[in-house]
Amino acid sequence: MSFFKYNLITINGYRRLYNTELRMRPLSVMIGENGAGKTSLLEVFSLLADSAKGKLQQSMSRLGGIQELLTIEKSKKISFGLSILGSDKHPIYYDVSLQPKGNSYEISSEKLYQKDQSFDYIQSTGTSIKYYNSETKRYITPNWAHSYLETSLSQVPKMYEISEIFRTHMASCQYYSANALSLGHDAPIRLPQKMQPVTDPGKNGEYLVSCLYHLRETSPELYEAIEDTLCTAFPGFKKLNFPPVATGTIAMTWTDKNYSIPLYSSQLSEGMLRFLWLVTILYCSESNSITLVDEPEVSLHPQLLCILSDIFREVSRKTHLFIATHSCRLIRFMHPSEVIVIDSENGQSQLKWADNLRLDNWLNEYNLDELWTMGRLGGKS
């Protein structure tokens, strides 16, 4: 059984996401005022991915601990629920709850199941851990060192196929923040990099050169799509090259018809490098179950946002794509069915798909970004 599509996520007690349910779609562009909950939703997906990798404790610590994550004056525990549709169309459900315990937390309950089955693949309550063995048709308890600060899903025996497929799917989520990308003169994205087989440009562009070179050698169709996109975005662009600078190390040059010599990465503008990094992320995202991008509009000309919107649609055929943005310009190029409006009401996040807001008559006269600015969408502009 192979999983291919997230169906639903529920979140209870996490920051402003106190009682949240979202029917998921391939492309989700989130808008809302500061503090409405956009970043919190991205955090939830990252946290769940880390929990599937056995890094829940590390992730909880990075986020400040469970007391920092509970909905203020509302919640005493945090609960998440996910469902994923498989090729047989029968959803797999995953529920997990965390609650404070002393200065730390405990996983109070965890379950992986299908409603049409008489058993749960994983059934855990506190320190009572059970995995279902489909061969013996019995539950087993761990006979290995089991960490109670990590999910049972992250420690599932690999021979349990359904559980392991679900775990791998949930773990393959990647988060990128365009606002956090370092572009200074000595930033990794501007420097020569090792010649190595990588398929992700890195959260800080530390593998961008390596990744592009590897794509050119192994995935010519993807690499050609990236270069074609650069030609559309920058009419003077001709091609990228990767000259060696030392044994096993390569640089990247940008050949432009406006210059007689190629430009090295260190000579490219912030906008050019940022756009190249974003495009590479998007075209390399097909192996991710979810790809999260925070504020892709930073430092980009509005015309580049139009190009990005088309790429969003293209790559969302292969990965769930979540974008958080403050850019009216980007929203101009999106469809209502692709936009989630997040409002804060009484300190809690309220999520609505824009195509559920009865905008048809308004859209006859105004663009989507104008409706946002006018306040017809919510999600204060």
C-alpha cells in the first residue's frame, strides 16, 4: 500500500490553534495578520515530521518546551490528528497527545489505525506501548530500549509495513524560511561547495551549488525546468556553469548576455540568488510529503511572484505545498481555492478557504489581492 495524499489535520491546544480542523488541498497559500497562526501551522507540520524521525524531544526543546506551546489559559494538553488517503482510498488515521509532566512532557496517548480494521497498528497510553503484529495477529510490547519522550511511531519496527510507510511519509516534510536565508558576502550560498550527490539546496543554501550540479548530471529534465524558469525571470540569462576550484569543490557561475564574462555566485544580487534557491527548492520537492515555505516574497520583484505562483501549481501535483505570506502581490496571482484566510478571534485562530467566502460577484470587479486589502477576505492585510 502506498500513501499519496494528506486528507485532514486536526490541532487542539497548540498556541492559537486551539480547536482547528483543516481539510487539506495540494496547494495552500496562507494569509493573515501577524500572530494569527500562520507560522504556528507550519510549526505543527515540522513538529510532527520531527516526531516521526525520533526528534520530538529536540524539537520541543527548540520551541521552548510544552508550556510555551499550550494555548494560553485554555489548554492543558496538545493533540494532533492526521489522516492520509492511500491508493485503496481507505484513510489511515494517526492521533497523538502531549501533556506537561514536571518540567518536561509525556506522550499521553498515541494511536495509528484504520476505521475498517478491528485492530490498531499502534496503541499507546502513557507507558503502555503496543504494536500490532499482522503475522501473529497479536499485540506486542517493545522488547528493545523504548524512549517515552519519543513517539511510538518513530520507534516502530521496520517490518511492520503500514506503520513504517506512514512514518516515512510523515517524516518527509521540509520547512524553509526565505526570511531566514543568509545572503551576506560570506554566506554559504555564495561560496564554492563540495561536489556531492544532494537533492536539496539546504535551508540556508549551503547545498545549492552541489544540488544544481547533481541535478544537471542526474535529472536533466528538472535541471532544464530550472534553467527555463531563470530565462523567463531574467531575460539576459543564458546558462549556469560549475567550474572546479579545488579537488572535489565547485563554484557556480551565471552566464548573462549582458556581460562578456560569467558572474560568480558572490556577484549575484540577493533577489537573483533568493529566486534561484526558491525555484530549486520547489523543483526538488517531489520527494517531500509536505513542503513548507515561509514568506517566499522577501526581496523579490512582483513579476517573479507571478512566475513562482505558476511553479507552486506545477509542483503541488507531487507534494502538498504550504506557503505563508504577507504579500498582496503574491495573492493577486492565486485562485481563491488555493488561499487559506487565517483570522484571530478571541485569541484563537480561525481558518477558512477563500473559495468558501462567496466571492464570485466581487471577483467580477476586483482581483483577489484587492479584496484582501478592502477587508472582504478577512486576514487583515
